[in-house]
Amino acid sequence: MAGIPQFQKEITKAFEAAKNIPKDELLFTYNGVLFPTAMCNIDTFKALETFETRDDDIMMAAYPKCGSNWSVMLLHSMVHTVHNKKPCALIPIIEFKSPNKFEKLKADPSPRVLATHFYYDQIPKSFFEKKVKILVVFRNPKDTAVSMFHFYNNNPMLPTYNSFDDFFPDFMSGKGKRCA
């Protein structure tokens, strides 16, 4: 798919930027939820408050590490094949920062495929007002926890855990080092 090289460039760029972020600043809290500093920022969250959704937008929503990349790529491929539409360069996870993302989305022809790791009550109201179709993806929580533990320990944009025993209480409480 055409968007994969661009996605890889964006991730590589974010990994490089994260190397310069002090460990205690890798995450920040917004409305009571932790987000990775290298991927998210308050300006993006505020811009989402005025983001214009469309009646034919389709959004995939999933908790992190539940197969969201795989699911959104399949959804993106199906929608673009059915509508004979040229694939966009990057599948936008709405809360991730990206230069000129909202201008690019505004210019993207319908239907647009979007994705999020936001909790239900964090999704901007316009998504519900326009009745955007939302595909919710679930995964066995045990598999999600194991995947997230390894993701933290192999991702320079996130803090690490010494053991799964240290990680698990944070995962269960929702107070831990959650990533978007």
C-alpha cells in the first residue's frame, strides 16, 4: 500500500525525536489520560474540537495493542477499493500529531478512513453529531497486556518496565503508563 513508506518515515522521525526527550517527560496527561509526548500534543487535541467530520467518514476505534494497525489497514484497503479511490499517504490516527494533518484531511475525498485510541468519552462530539460509522476492535485483555508490555520495553518513545509483574498493576488500574 502506498501509505506504508510514509508511515514508516513518520514513525522513524518520531523515534529519533524521542531520543532527546528526558525519560520523565515521555508521557503527559490530558483529561486524566496519559499520552506519549513524541506522538501527541495538546494543540492536536484542541484542533480536534473544531475538526469537521463528514457523514460518510469511517473510524476504527481500539484500545492500544488490540490489532488496530492491522484492522485499520484492512478497512482502509476495502474502502478505497470499493470507492475506486487513490490511497492516502498516511492513515490518520486522529490524536497523533502530524504537520498539516487537518488541512490534508479536509482535502481528502470522501469517504475518509480515520482511527483512534481515544476512550469513548474523549472522541470529539462532531463524530457523534455526524453519525460517523465507528468500527470498534477488541482483543483478549491478556494478549493486549502482554503485547503492551513488550511494546513499552521496545519503544524509545515510552518508559520501560523492569518486569511484567511491575507492569501488570498499572495496566489493570488504568493509572499506569498508558500510551495512545
